[in-house]
Amino acid sequence: MDLGAPLVRHRVGEEPGIRVATPMVSAIMQAVSSPTLAVALAQVGGLSFIHQNQRIEEQAADVLAVKRHKAGFRTSEVTVAPTTPLGEVSRLLADTEQGVAVVTENGEPDGTFLGIISLDDFHLERHGASETAGNRMRGRAGLVTAPASVSLSEANELIWQHHLDVLPVLEDDRAVSLVLKRDYQAHKTYHRATVDGEKRLRVGAGINSRDFKDRIPALVEAGADVLCLDSSDGYSVYQAKTVEFARETYGDDVHVGAGNVVDGRAFRYLADAGAAFVKVGIGGGAICTTRAQKGIGRGQASALLDVVEARDAYAEETGVYVPLCCDGGLLNDSHMAMALAMGADFIMLGRYFARLDESPSRKLQIGGQWYKEYWGEGSRRAQNEARYGQRGQMAFEEGVDGYVPYAGSLYDNVERTRAKLTSTMISCGSTNLRDFHRDAVLVPVSAESFKQTGAEVQLRRPTIDSGE
């Protein structure tokens, strides 16, 4: 079963520049998309968009933190000098779960690599706390190392071939990362990771249509793989100008998604401007109050079906496929399955990820139950002038803040959702998302039927040929 989906525009029949193995991305929200969550989601095949309600340099630093977390390659948490006492080495290693320190000439991470030292290399009672790391370390001359260009599979092969517990990865006499033997199972677990050509995790970032001439270059320099305009209403000349600026400045090397929209005209406007993908949905988010405050928006299913039709027509006319992101109105896994069945290429989720360990919000206990804080980008807490165009004082709010039930780890939840999505696809006789778009049909049901079973995905064709 293949849940893979294109993330950016591409010629029909050609491979997109970026694909995700899991068609789930995290919302551009303070309460959701932190570097920690971005790493965890990319490891399971999705992608996060680091929020833009922060200073440009802070957002760029968040992007850089994710890019430096090369899949399977760890940055050393402890660096010491040859003169560092073993007592100090022991104390430093006690505060890290890596269990190994890099030894450099000057004790700095960018210093010349001399070797490594772990708790297995000394015993304080035997060797003494005042003995130095240089006398107990495993020196570079006797170590197996790898160049920075090594792939994860190649690194793992070296570890098993030479019976290593750690493999230093070097570039210009510096230790740029470590590959640990005990991480091998994790490497197998994260076989769907969303990575770039250098095997670094991919990450996206939110932008706006005001400071984009400063923000986009900083995010590109930090290594952002894809950008996305963050607005409750994407059908505007401001978004088109932002997308056009990126394309004129960087050509096809920088991908900028746009939105949100709710009809085919708006989709075509952004597609013509060069949007990498288009987000669909206004006012449907669990934490969003745009419809109530401004009286605009549309039912998520109606909007998605309309825009899917426009996307397919655009692809047929121009030969360019512009992926759609369903953003909002997805309360559970069955809603996600229906959005994909309707034609969405991938889905953007806020509340879903806010519940998890990896989200940046606080976990707290209320009435004996565990919750995590959650607030919308249009809420007062998020200082919504950065997203909704209110300069100076806030005219009104387009979101609320509150709490969502705590749900555990990202890995467990995403794997559970993937299992449900693939099960639905199997029931529809589909082995990939493109077939699922074609084979599944959603039909309305009566209110009484909905109480019993909810909306249904029905088969256009039987799963097994009946021979009739």
C-alpha cells in the first residue's frame, strides 16, 4: 500500500521535486509546529511548517535545527578537550543519553577531531577523576570513520562490518555527526522519513505577504525545503505577488504554497501565479472562528470538491499538476480518509498534532485528565496581526484558545492513522492515493443513517471481480 503524495507542482507524468510518504503535514501554528515536532513528523514520512509568528532569525534558527538533524545522524551532545579530567567527562556524559563524547584539539565542536571517549573507556576508581580524556580516549588513528557524504545505509554497514558502537562522521577534520549502533532499530523504524538529497530531514516554513522579501531569503538560506503563505484568505493580489517574487528570485528551486481558498476561481488564480500547492478551507478549523466573525467561508467538503475539479481541469489544460492540501474540518481519521477520497493530495492538521508529546505547548492536568494547551493563530494569544493583517491594535479575533486531550507520542498516533487510511483504501480496492481518488465515491446519507454509521465511502467498482 502506498500513501505517498506529491507536495509541490510538477508536470503531469513527471516526478515532483518533493513527495511525502505520509500525506499529513502540521499546521503553521505556534501551538503545533516546533523543531521537535518537525523532526518527529519528518521521520514518519510527513512534513511540518515552522510557524512564522516570530522574528525572522528565530524562525530561520528553527528551520536550521531541523535540517541539522540529519536522519540517523546525531550531533554530538558533549565535546571535550584532551586535557579535560575524567571526572568532568563522567559528569557531562551523565547528562546525555548518547553516552559518548567527541574529543577535539580545543574542546570545541568545530575543533580538530582527535577521537572519542565513552563511559566504557574508563573507570573513575581505577583511573582517577584527575586523569585526562586524552589518555583514555580512542584516538583517531585507531578509529573507523566515514566522510560527510556517507549515506545512512552505508554508515550502518560500516558499523556492523567493523563491530563498532559508534561511527564518527568527519568533514575537514571536524566531527559533524555520529551514527550509533543502538540507533539501528530506529533507522529501520523510520524507513519512510522525508529527506532531501543529502539525507537531511525536510522541513517547511510559514511566510506572510508583508515581510516576504526579508523572510524568504533567510528561510532559504537556513535550508527550508518548501514555504507556505499563512493566511485565512488566499485569494488576493498580495499572495500572488509573494509567489511571483519567489519564482522570479529563485526560479523552480524554491517552492511556495498558497491559500486558503474555497473555490475553483481562487485556485486557478494562485496556480497561474506559480503556487507550489494550494490549501483549501476557510473557517473549518477546530480552533478557527473566521466564519462566525467575518461571515465568510464554505463547508469543507463542498469547497474541496469544487477545487479538486478545478485542479484536474487545470492539469488537463496546462499539463501542470498543482497538489491540493485540505486544511480544516478534519475531526477524526475517517474525515481524513474522506478528504483524500475526495481528491486532496495531503492534509494539514493542527489539533491532531497539538495533542501529542512533541508539540511545544504545555501538558497539564484538569479534573484528573491530561490535556495540552492549544490556540489558533487568529486568537488573541497568537497576536493575530502577524497573520490576519491587523496592524497596531487588533480589530477582532478569528480564533480561540483552549485545551485538547493529551494523546501520547506522534509515532504511535500517526502509525494508527496510517493503518486506518490504508484499511479504507483496501476496502475501496485501491493500492495508492491516485487510485483512491478514482475508485472511491462519497455519498450523502440521511440524518438517521448518519447517527448509526456516519458518512460512508462506497465502492465504484467491486474489490474482487465477480465474473459477471
